[in-house]
Amino acid sequence: MENIQEQEVLIARNNETGQVGAVVGQNPDGTPQMADAKTAKLSDLVKFNKGQNPLEAFISNFVRQAKNPSLFGFFKLPADRYDAIAPAMAALIQDPASNGEMLKPYEVDVKSAAQSQEQTPAEATAQKSETPEEKPAAGTKMSPIDPNRIDWDTIEKEWGITRSQLEDSGALKQMVYNHKSPQLFTVTPSFGGERFEAEARLSFRSNPDGTYSLIPHFVKNEPKLELPFMGHEFTKEEKEALANNGNLGHPVELTDSKTGEVKKHLVSIDRLTNEVVSIPLDKVYIKNQIGKTELSMKEIGILKDGGVVRGKEIELNNGRRFTSDLQYNADKRDVEFVKAVGQQQSQSKENRNSWVDADGNPKRIGKWKDMVFTEQMKDAYQRGDKVEIGESVDKKGQPCTVFLQFDKEKQRPVTEYHYKEQKKVVGVAEESKTQYSVNSEGKTNEATKNISDPLQKGQTAPKNEKQQTEQKKKGPKL
């Protein structure tokens, strides 16, 4: 339910024509759509939370599409007093030069808003995994961390993570913008003189000397929703919302433990680590476009308040179309595609036990059965390359070389067996498929099912008199 006492509305003035009106939307060219301020209903007006830049929802279209942004002036009014003061304000706004001092407290700085927009050209596009691509948080000017100021030697010594690992995986590009790595990494901390492996997302922390250290966000079995989070105790309903779809769904007041400052935040769950994360409401930025799909200001307002936009028809930049619910996720710092509660619960359980992360990318693995991976093998597998993991024997005792590769369609790793006599094989060669199926997978080939010897390369029938006799003796009577 809307709290009208915490909201504001806009009155706009066309500085060329002198037209004044209450803002009820946007025209296709990005300019404000206005209604008579004296007669417009409050329910028809675009509303904004107090304390936020009221032009933020306009800015991406308004600055980009309006031929002359300075053509319009904007003035914000408290929504709960709109009916009482809008007629008088509209009269004052007709002559802003003469009434400048009276209007100054209500005026919106269009020039500063436009400059802020130009400094943060983050794009809201969608990944193959059906989640908008995570980018540096927009709405504030942000400079990336200089990778050369990161203490790589200490990071490798303490955590077993190298610069090349983060660069090759693509994680460093996002981490330098104060994001966590989009995927899990295997870190190897040392305790009591012994090293152990643990899965974690990674981020950087600034040090007093200007360098940066690595911070691992370890995977937890479940979110700690029973404990207070930044001074806020979750209600039963809030716990259920976070557990069901990963997003709280509305702002809550949280306290900064260092400064004591209280601010409204959106709260979500990191689906990879089960960590509770938040973002201040005044840092939430939502562009007006996902792929080729435009978001209305009403939809942007719902998303900024943590709510769900239901049944939105989406067209991605690659032309793909589908319908999905949308919600802002504090962990991703972006809008995400969300599913119904039952589907989300099922997906969450599946993701925790599957070979992929929440975005559909292969998780980093350290070994396959009893074959331990080197760091280079881990990197190669996570990139999707075919990895030779060692010499082995199939179930019939035939020597072979085992290869492993992540299958994008099946969303899991698949193994391939290369037999010694094969010189060049990509996967299991056509002439060896029967051999592999019978020897390794335990399947039956009708023409050889009674033969006790392991099949050889290319064999699909008895190869000698002994095997022919063996097959006939045990075969069906005619």
C-alpha cells in the first residue's frame, strides 16, 4: 500500500510555450506528458519516493530523446498536499523568473541530472540465462579499481587465487566495479598450517595504504534469516518472501554499523552463497529498457520500491521474445527475471545441487571422481573447453584416456573415452561407439551379447571362430 506522505509529484513547464501541467507520463519523444495541474487527479500522476531524484525515472529517455532538455523546467510537490497547493503552484510556475525565490525549494536541477546520466551509461541487457547482464551500479559516478593496485601476491598466497584466473573467467571486469564475482571460485585458505578448499564468490576491499585485498563470500548452507540484519529483524512474512524468491519485495530501514546512519534499503539473497545483501534505496537505478523492451515510469516505480511487475512481455536484443515477471535484485544490482514461487523454490534447490550457477554458467570444480584437477584444468573446464583429465580403464578393463567437457545443452559435464589405438578422436569415434556402449555403459549389442571378451575398436559382431561359437551356443534356439 502506498504511503502518500512519503511521495512527491512533478509539475512541468514548457519554457518555450509557457504551458504548465502535472506530469502523468512520458511522450514517445521522451518529453513529459502533462495534464491540467488544477484538475488532474492525484491517482493519475507519476509519484516518486521523497529523497530520490525525481527525474531518475525520466532521465534515460528524457535526456536521450528530448531535442532540448532545457526546454522544460520541473518542480516537485509533496503528494499528500497536491490538491491544496497545485493550483497556486501552477500559477507561480507560469512566471518562474518573477517567482524564482518562492519556487527555488521545489525546483529540480535538470542540468545536473543530465550530467549524471551522461556519466553512467550502464546498459540493461539480458544474458543467455534470462537475467539482465550485471553492470556497474548506475546512478552514481563510479571509477573502476586499478588492477595494478591490487595486492596479487598476497591474494595468491592467502587464497590461492591468481590475477589470470579472474581475468580469464571474466570476473575481474565486474569485480573492479565493486561487484562480487558472478561465479563461484575455489579458494584454498590455510588454518593451523593446513590448507583446505572452499567455494566462494569474491570481491575486493580497499586498504588504508591504497591497495586492495580479496574478500571471499563463502557458501552457506542457508540464509541466516533468524538473526538481525543491520539492526532489522525479519518478520515471518519477510522470511518467507526471501526464502521463496530471494527478494524481500519492499524497502526496510537498516542501520550502518559504522556510522549509525539509518536508511531504507532493498534486501535480497545471494543465490550462490545464501548471503543476505542489501542496497540503499537512493542507490537503486533502473534504466527504462531491457533489451528492446521499454519500461513505463509506473513499472520503474514499482521495481524501485522492490515490487514485482507481473507478466511483462520481453524482447531481447537477439530477437528472442518471452513473458516474465520482473523484480529488482539487490545482489545483482539490477532487474532480474523471476518465476512463480513454486518454480523459484524448485530452481533454487536444483541450482544448489547442479553443475551450474544461478546464471547458467558452469561451476568451478576441483576434481572428477578420483582425478584431481590442476588450476589450468579448472580454468579450462569453466571456460567450456574439453579437458584431458587422465588415463583410466573402462568397465571391461580396456585402457583409455578420459576427457571432460561442460555440455551447454545438458547443463552438466559429459565424459568422453579415447581408446589407445585411436590416433585422433573428438569424442568417441563412430567406429568405437558400440565398444564404448557395451564395455563402459553396460548396454547390450544383439550380435555380440553372449561374447565374454571385451569388444575391440570397431567391433559390432563376433571377430573369430571362438566368439562365433560362443554367441551361437548361448543364443536363442530357432
